[in-house]
Amino acid sequence: LPTCPSDRCPPSLTHRPVLPLPHLPGLAGAALPGGRASLRPLLRRAWPAPLFGLLFLLSSHLFPLEAVREDAFYARPLPARLFYMIPVFFAFRMRFYVAWIAAECGCIAAGFGAYPVAAKARAGGGPTLQCPPPSSPEKAASLEYDYETIRNIDCYGTDFCVRVRDGMRYWNMTVQWWLAQYIYKSAPARSYVLR
């Protein structure tokens, strides 16, 4: 499969996740019967967005960020001010989750990053195994596809991880992959600043 011709390709948009979709027999966007190529994975990915949106609205209403800019906020005791930052940061995270899920759903709807489940695609990197093309249109229609390549965040893994390193692994996964491929591996072996 082709890869990005230079190290200037933006994160999560290299030729590798974009090209295979039109070249797979029997798969052109959501052209399969019932739109199975894109609709099921899109709905599977989109289901937490309304919940995160409601949590964002609720926490933003109960703990508005504008309160921090008022002088009365600084008259409160220090523990109360520190506690106030927890729901404000929670609202900030919920807003990011909704935005990233919407971006991933847009990529799924456009057909970017569709690979057969057997290819075991990684976030940002594409397939890890080569899958032979289906021999007939019937076999192509029965293949199940995933969009793991364009997955950018694992909300559960980010919120409930134990170590900071794991949190970084689940947050902005395609950019983490891009940094590992194009920056960290190109760095000198003893560059502790980048590693």
C-alpha cells in the first residue's frame, strides 16, 4: 500500500488510509446494500456524542467558566477555587470528545480509513496485515469493515487509565502515531528530550 511521499503529510491524512477504499472491489463509500460499509460503524462511533454533549451543557450551566473572571470568585477559599476547576476541566474534555467524535464520523461518512476487520488496522497507521482482495462481489459484500485507522480518541481509556503514559496513548491517537513515525524515529538515538 502506498504511504505518504514526504514527512510533511498532516497527521491522520496520509495516502495509506485514503486510497484503498475506491480500489476495493464492491466497496464504494456506502454503496453496499443497506449502507453497511459506513452506516453501522458511523452509528457505533456516534452514539456517545449526544451523552457527552448533554454532560458538557449540564456542567457548563452549573459551573460556568465566566465565573472565574469575576472578582467574587477570588474571594472564595482556595479549596473551593481548586474544586471549581474540576467541573470546568470536565466540560472542556466533553467538548473535545464531541468534536473528535464528530470529526471521526465525518471521515467514516466520507469512507476514509475503511479496512477489512481481518487487516487489524491501527489508529493512524492503517492495516497491520495484508488481506487478499475478495474473489467475487458476493464475498466483497459480506466482508466487515472497520474504521480504526481514523480513530483519534478512546474516551474510556483516557478517563479511566491509571498511568499518564496510558492516558497519552489513548488521547489523540493518530497524532501520537504520526509523531512516533516521523519525529521520534528520526531523532538521534540519544535524544532524551524527544523520547
